[in-house]
Amino acid sequence: MRQTVERSFPDDHPAATGHFPGNPIIPGAVLLDEIVSTIAEGTGASWDQCKVRVAKFFTPVRPGDRIAIRWSIDSDG
């Protein structure tokens, strides 16, 4: 089962303030937290049941950007 959900980060996202002044990006840890939270919400699983085996960030995510979170559930659930 494959699913895709879009999420956005507000222009004033607090994590971008120090990453990096004058050239803000959303840190990878914040992106991974959003990914796991989205998957848990989308599957009805608890946060600790979700595992990220591979995550690819093709370009920096900046405040105001939208991202697509795509996942699939393997045969082990």
C-alpha cells in the first residue's frame, strides 16, 4: 500500500531561525519528525511503530515550502 501526503512549513517556522541566518532551511531532524508523525497518523500506528529505512532529501526545504511524504507498508506491516 503506497500513500502520499503533502505538508508545508510556515514562513515563520521556529526551527529555521538558526538554520541558517539569511538562508533558512528546515533541519533534517524536523523533517524526519514530520515524516514519522505523518506516517503514524496515516496508518493509525503509534509513533514508535514507524521506522524510516530510507529518506531522501533532494533539495533543501525552506520555510514556506511544501513537501510530499510518500510511504509504503511492507509485508511485515
